[in-house]
Amino acid sequence: MSNFIKRLFSVNSDEQKVLDAIKESGLKSMRVIGRGTLVVDAKEVTSTDKFKVYAREAKKLLSKAASQNIRLTCLLS
């Protein structure tokens, strides 16, 4: 019976990676609602250094694409 319980509450390597990323994010406003939906405050996310770096990189990529007349299409589902 105890093996069953251990397997029930154990995580595989992919799940462990997600848990580690959540822990390392340092976000204080993160909440779980419903059946596993994570909710965070957008202001908290956009004020992180990591987000700011990614935003600068995205801006550079878009500027480069525009200067080369590359048309970007975004599909939202």
C-alpha cells in the first residue's frame, strides 16, 4: 500500500522540471486555481529582469524583420 501512495504523489522528470522552474521564478503573486491553472500578476512578471531582457530581444528581432521586409504573421487560437 505504501508503494502505491509513493507512486501516487511522486513526480516524473518533466514534472520536476516544471516544479523547479516555478520555484526559481520567485513570483510572489502566483496562485493555482481550478484544476491546475496558474495565475500571476502581469505587473509582477513584466517588472522582472528576465522579462525585460526577453522583451528587448523580441524588439530587436522584429526590427530586423521589418528592415528586411519580412512579413510576420501571428496566429491566435
